[in-house]
Amino acid sequence: MFLYILGLVAFWFVFRWYRELARVPNKGQKYVYITGCDSGFGNLLARHLDKLGFRVIAACYTEKGEDELKKVSSERLNTVHLDVVSTDSVNKATAFINTLVGEKGLWAVVNNAGVSVPSGPCDWMTVDDYKSMLDVNLIGVIGVTLSVLPLIKKARGRVVNVASVFGRISAFGGPYCVSKYGVEAFNDSLRMNMSAFGVKVLCLEPGFFKTSVTDLHLLRKNVKTLWDKLPEEIKAQYGHDYPERDVEISLLMEAKPFFQQMLHWRRMLRRCWMGT
Ligand SMILES: *[C@@H]1O[C@H](CO)[C@@H](O)[C@H](O)[C@H]1NC(C)=O
Ligand SMILES: *[C@@H]1O[C@H](CO)[C@@H](O)[C@H](O)[C@H]1NC(C)=O
């Protein structure tokens, strides 16, 4: 019995190893559109896929982002200005992509652009704080996806949504978790509705990585800014030493080693079993 189970386990890992050997062919014919390439994941992914030989269309919010990316990448990579909040800007970027890809269509879109502040207790926020973040993190994702969906269908491509672990647990207040839950819902219905067209929909749920989204300095500054705007009554309710204690940030700090430990074990296991 024991040997039987061991055999099955061994088979599973050999199978996985074999499956992971597969590589994408004809990368030079495949267009990948990535949003939020000024920094963080978007920037890293654009450079990585460019090195692998894909045709990357990197959307940046700033001119500086575009210039710096061009400097470190091949001439295959195209940059485009994109403000995901503006329908006009989204459509302009899509028109540009349309002329680039032609009949090939778009092999992938990676919805990576997002913001993390303002974050804090819900009763510190105004409805405009909610609206402005939902506009970027949720409506932005939906808008970009819908505008390139015809091109994705043409290539029987894929949509990759960058959500967050906070699309599954609401670990702090404010609009961030709300927006990421929304991305998860969009991702799931889109996945079902697109499967008939051979379009895949995938969702990444990053935990703690060193990007501006988890920049503690930035988060702390955000708590301070929000605090300074609060009416005296709310400050009294929370206690005047609240920003110094910044409870929510220390919660994040406490969770960080846990996530890092998990990632560490996963890497170790992979190394042992997959030889990678
Ligand atoms: C679209 O997705 C929903 C699930 O979110 C599913 O119930 C519905 O049947 C789908 N419709 C089509 C036409 O695929
Ligand atoms: C989002 O899509 C991924 C990939 O299709 C799926 O595994 C995940 O469960 C989806 N998220 C939710 C909340 O349904």
C-alpha cells in the first residue's frame, strides 16, 4: 500500500516536471500588453518578457516610465501612454495596439496597474476616496480588458488579472480590499464567459512583495495624511496616539514574516522535487 502511494506521488512529480518543460513557441509573433509598467511587477514583467523574445506593449502612466523602459529594452518593445481612469486614453492605447498587432490579434493582456493608498479604517474615508481607487483598481481593469477583448479573441489569447491576497481576505479597511474582491469577481465571470472562445482568464494573487503597493513608508505617510484631515471627534474616538501606534500597519508587518516563510518553504520544496 505504502509503495503504491509512493509510486503515485513519484508519477505526479515526474508528470509535473514534464508538463513544465513545455515552452511557448514563436514568441516573436506574440504580443503582450501590460499595464502599469512604470515600476514594480509591470516593469519587471515587461523587461523579462522582452528578454524572452515576446513583443511587449508596455503601458506607462508617466513619460519618465516610458523613457526609462525604452533604455533597458530591445527595439521589439513598444511603450504607450495609458491612464486607465480615462476612457479616451484607454481607447487611444487600444487603437495603437490594433495597428501594431494587425491580423495576429493580442496574445495576452496583463492588468497590473493599481494603487494602494488611501488605506485605513473605513470611517476615515470619504466616498471620493473609494471612488478614486475603485476607478483605477477595478473599473480600470474592466475598461482595459473590454477594450482589447476583440483582439484577444482573435488570437485566442489570455487575460491575466493581478488581484491580491486581499481579494480573498479583508485584512484592512478602505477601498483596496473592496477593489481587489471586485477584480476577483470580474475575473471569474469573464473566465466562464470567455472559455467558449478559447480565451483563458488567469488571476494572480500576490502577497507581500517589495513594490510600491507594500511600501511601508508610503503606507505610513498615507495614515498620517488621512489622520491630519480627520475631524477632532474621530481623533478622540481613536485616541490621539493612534498614528504612532499605527495598528493596521503593524498588523501588516506581523503578517509579512509569515508570508515570507511560506514562500521560502514553497521554493525549497520546488527545488527538492522539481530540481529547479
Ligand atoms: C457568463 O458567466 C456567468 C457566470 O459568471 C454564467 O452564469 C453565464 O452562464 C455565462 N454566460 C455565457 C453566455 O457564457
Ligand atoms: C479568478 O480566476 C482564477 C483563474 O481562473 C481562479 O482560479 C480564481 O478562483 C478566480 N477567483 C475567484 C475569486 O473566483
